[in-house]
Amino acid sequence: MNDISADHPKLDPDNALRSNLTKHLFRRISAHNSILIGGGVLGAIVLMALFAPLLAPHDPFSQDLSRRLLPPFWMEDNNPKHILGTDNLGRDYLSRLIYGAQISLMIGVCTAIISGIIGSALGITAGYFGGRIDAVITFIITTRLSMPIVLVALAVVALVGGSLHAVILVLGFLLWDRYAVVMRSATQQARNMDYVSAARAIGCPTWRVVLSEIFPNVVNNLIVIATFEVAHAILLEASLSFLGLGVQPPDPSWGLMIAEGKEFLLFDPWVITIPGIALSILVLAVNMLGDGIRDVSAPENRN
Amino acid sequence: MNKWIKFISFLMASLFTVSAAHAGKENDTLVWVTKFEPPTYNYYDQTLREGVILSRHIWDSLYWRDLETGEFKPHLATKMEYSNPTTIDITLRKDIVFHNGEKFDADDVVFTINEIINPENKYKNRKLISWAKKAEKTGQYSVRLHLGKIFAPAMEMLSTAVVMYPDEYYKKVGKNAFARAPIGTGPYKAAEIVPGKHLVLERNESYFGGAKGKANISKVLMRFVDEPNTQIAELMSGNADLIWRLNKEQGKKLNRVSGVSAVAGETMRVGYLQFDSSGSTGDHPLKNIKVRQAISHAIDRESIAVNLQGGGQVLDLFCYPTQVGCESPDAPKYKYDPAKAKQLLAEAGYPNGFEIDFYAYRNRNFAEAMMGFMAEVGIKANMEWMKYSALRDKVRKDEVPFNFMTWGSGSVNDVFRITSYFFNHSSDDLALDPDVKKYLDAGDGTIVLEDRKKNYSEALRLIAERAHALPLFSYAYYYGMSDDLDFKTTPDEIVHLYRAKWK
């Protein structure tokens, strides 16, 4: 990109501006610690989840009751074959942790996508059309905000039965409120811009105005919220699984691993500490990345 | 390591302890910390285990089953005998008084039995006596009990669960006030009840002893703490002398801490897998006997019993070995044999296994281990985790094809309370096997011990042969206690505190 702009500085000012922006963006990103750290850690976890079958030293489901609760490497009596020890049923803890990342990420991302679609659709519609439509959608948002998420999720999951799909769907249909609120106000700002009026004036149909004029200008808000909602969903899944209503055994979910470690809290705290730390790191990384994206994409909003 | 655990436990104990009345030998007060507080101290109006345990301390039964030999010994009564298969004549001791000074006589026995039997009074645990029809006073110290129909474990019930209330006091104060200030004849009297916190029992100094014997320790403080790790912390910091229902790991680790120790006590509680062999929940692979046998061979019960639980024994019959009638030498035994399980599955037409919902309510780790064993032969069991009462109701509504549950037989040492309970075509019966019922009915319908044993043996053989259910293992609880305490566990799942003494 640099070369292009250097070779044809005067021939293509439009391209030059864009490449300058890209350069600027890269510079911002590389100077931004929380994006680098958050993104790096998250990237590592994503890779770990993707290559779980290659990375995991053992089958996460294969149990051996005679080798249960072997301690991790920093404690006495550890077994070098099981670096992080084994769980209550003699399954390799490291392998379960690696496979658990798949579930946490899948829940985080799928939930963010479902809730993102619902929330943005509602928010943009409300913001763009305003008036009665806005009033109705605002009412829906308020209704949703008045419901306690964990309680509603618990009730629904208890009714339909806990499973990975149920958790994703329930959380997806519950966590759209922030998208809707933010997209609504962002769209309200964007719709009064001159280029929107211009597009309307030359007779663009509404869908076109929304999709090609409004949406690209509010999408950075969407990305920022999405990262926060990923973290939120991961934590909620852990809470649901901890209460026994989330992901069902034998699937290795970090929340479930924490729940299973509860009874060993006093004597074998590592059982609960290891998945607890993993969960904290993942959520921290996602949040740092989200913060960073917000700063980089719209530094003027920084406070 | 130990120092840290002690330090943490001290911190936890100081955080959570409400009234740290110091436990121990010095002030002759045994502090027992347990999870549940009985919903009421009126024993017949509740079913909770802690309430059942208290009934053996505050009250007495007519006879008493010796905890070591199992023999029925005279206690409140000097003599109990059948005058015919449905009538029992009872002669009472004459020297017994209740905690409040009221004399114990035939009126108390007749009142207690008739009061609880009467369905209008709606006692929650009415079934403890509802097998009898009515009690009749035949003298100041003699009672005749009419059963209405044959009930073989009558002696067992009258020697354990059926305790006597004082008629005058009960009539005077009524059901609810009685629960707040319960009066009995037992080795301990309820001295102080603080709902939500604790109960103080004081030794009954004028106790007659009888088959139970007098209490050794003068005071018992029973405290209610919900969280097991906190209970352990209480024990380690000296604020409790006795805790129970620990798991194997906690017991093992507790034994490494000085000043306290843990022992496993086997109980009568039986874990089992129940198959809907009759197909009353709909069409599923478990209707096929070979599939049920395959599952029975697929699960390594020994490994779960030894490694996960510790202290229990693997069971081959659907009952606990000491229970009267729990023997059947010809019944088949299912050894752990995954290859045979696979072969049986293939013969049944499921060479690649199948998927089925698997319901459970306690010991998630046991359930998960069993799911792991089934997965090895190709059966994908999806766990459906529920609360006990919800699961029981679902079973009764024929909505559960396959469950892992447990049964404590109400501490009744008789097959009647378990095998007959589950296979007599009641709503808890998923097998609905007429042959099994025939033998069970014959066993329940006589008081001749040999006939009972013969019939139960046949029934148990059929249950195993047709794999209607798979008995897993008996349960064991780990008890944690201070080194000062001398306490022996018993398989009836009852903490007999009056037997405890200081070393």
C-alpha cells in the first residue's frame, strides 16, 4: 500500500487518502497496548480452540477413575503425563481446558452474532424511521431491560433443558438490548448527515440508504459492543453451567469445570482455580480488545 | 500445606460461625454440625433425615433393634407377640416417665398410633404407621394392635421408626406447640430450640436405659451449616466435634489434618439404574432385554464404588444385604465386560449404539462416570439433571425411560421397603412384571420367615435375570470427628449420638 501511494501520489488522491488512513490506523493499533495484548491473548485462545485436537495431549472425554484428582505440575505427587492434573473422573485437565475454550468461544461468538443481528436491526430501524416506530421499539427495549437476564435465562433453560444450543439461543435472544440502544442513537446521528440527505435526494430507496450510507458509518459501534457482549455471554454461560443449567456434562465448559471443583475448594483449590483463571484471562482479553477497538476507531469518543 | 488449610479453615470458621459455643470434651458438649434443619420437630410431620435421627434421641419405640446384632429387644414394651397374623399383643414397662413427668402407659401408645393413622390429621410421615389399622387399650399397660392385613415388617417398624408421644401433653398443647417443645421418653430431651440456628439436647438423667442404654455425653448442640467446606472448617477449628456426609476426597484429606479424623460409614442407601422395561414411557431401546443386560455389563460399578465413593459395596441384588429377604443365590451377576456389552448390543440390533436421555438427581460425578462407561460401548446418554422431587414425580408420570436414583429404605431393614416398593406395580414401578409381583405379593403376604425368603429370592432372581433394574452399590458417608470423640457409625444412616463418648 505504501508503495502505491508513493508511486502515484498525484494521480489517485482518493486512494492516497484511504491508504493514509490505513497507515494511520495501523500506527494507532501498533501503539495501542490493550489491542496488542488483548488481541494477542485472544488470538492465542482462538488458535488453541481451533487446533484443540492437535494440541490436547489426551482425549478430554476419556475417564480413568483410578487416576482421579492428580495434582498439577507445581504440586507434589504430580504426574508428568498430566501437566494440569486430572479432574474428578480422571480426565486430563489440560485437554478439557483446551476443548473448553471451543465451547466458551463458540457461545461468545454465536451469541454476539444472534444478538447483534436482532439488536442492530431494531436499533437502526428505530433510529432511522423515528416517530411511532421508534416509540414501539423503545418500548420493546425498555421491556427487555426490565427483565433480569440471569433469572430469565435460568427459567427458560430450566424449561427447555440445558444444552449448548439452548444456551446460545437463550443468551442470543436476551443480550441484544445494548446493540439496540447504541445503534439507535448512532443511527439518529447519522441519518441527519448531509450524505444521507444527498442519497435520499437523488432517489435512493430506503434499504439502500440504510445499508450503504448509514450502516457503514455506525458499524464501528457495533464491533465495540460485540466484543463486550462476547465477554458478557461467556461469563453468563459460566454462571448458567455453574448452576447446572448450562452446558451439560460430559462437554468440557469452563463454567462447568468451576462448578465441579466447588466441592474440592478447601483441600484442592487448584481444581477451581485453573478454569477460573482461564475464564478471567479470556474475558479480560476480549474486554481489552473491545476497549482498544473503541479507542482506535473513534478516538474522539475517548473519555 | 496443613498449616495453610488450618489457617484458612480458622478464617472461614470465624467468618461463618454464628454462635461459636466451643465444642469439646472440657464442657462435655458434643457439637454436631449438619446441613438440614428439620422443618418441624414434630417427628411424624416431616420426612427429613435429621428429623428421623432426632426421633431416636428424644423418643423411644416399643422394641429396639440392636444395632450390632439386628435382634429385636424389649424397650418401652416388655413383650410383643402375634396372637394371629394380623394382631399383635403388646405389654408395656411400668416404670417409664416422659421428660415432663407424665407417666407412660397404654393410653400413650393407643393415642400415638391412632392419632398418626387417622388420615384426617394429615401427618406427612403417616406411612410409618399406616400399615396398622388401629390400636386398642386392653389394660393400663397392655395394648392390642390390629393390622387389618398381614404386614411382615411390623416388628421392624415397631422396633425403629414408630415412637411414642405423651397423650396428655400432646392433647393439651396441640400439634404445633408440641413441635416447639417436643416431649418424649428418650435418652435426650430437647432443651433449647432456636429455629434457623441450633438445637440443644440435654441428657435425660432419669432415663430407664432399656435396650438403647443411657447417653454418655451430657449435652449435644446440633448446628445447621449449609456448606460442606464450611462444616469442615468448623471441625478443624474446633467449633464442631462431628460432621457427616463428606465425600471420599474430603475424608481422605481430613485424615491428614491433626486433631481430626474421618471414617467411612456404610449405609443402607442403595444406588440403582432403573430401566423402563415395560415400555410405559414409549418406544425406546431399553425395552429390549439384551440392551438392558448390555448396559449392566458396560458399567464398571466396582470402579465407581471404590474410586469415586469409597466405603460402599457393589450390589448384585436390588436390596441391601442385611435386609430381611435380601438373598438369591441363583440370580445372575453382571460383571464389568465392555466386549460382552458390545456383543449384546449388536445382537439387539444396535451395533453402533444409540442415544437416550439419562435422568439423575444426585452424585453428578457418579452419573458422569456411568455416562463415560456407556459411551465406551457406543451408548450416548444425555444427562437430564433434576431435583429429587421433580424427578420422582416425572418417574411416576411415566416420563423417564432411564434413571439413576438412590433409595434409603427409610432405614427399614427389610426387603419389603425396597424390592416390594419398586416392583409391586405402583407408580414407581417401571418394569410392571407380573411374575415378579406374584412372588413379592406372596413374600409380603406371610409372616413365616422361610416363606418370605423363598418368595423374595425368586423375585430378586427374576429382576436380575430380566435386568429390570441394575443395583449399583451401597452408599457410604464419611464422618469427620475430633480425635477426642469416640463414635461408631451404623448402616441405618442414623447418627446415634447417645452412644458417642469421649476418649
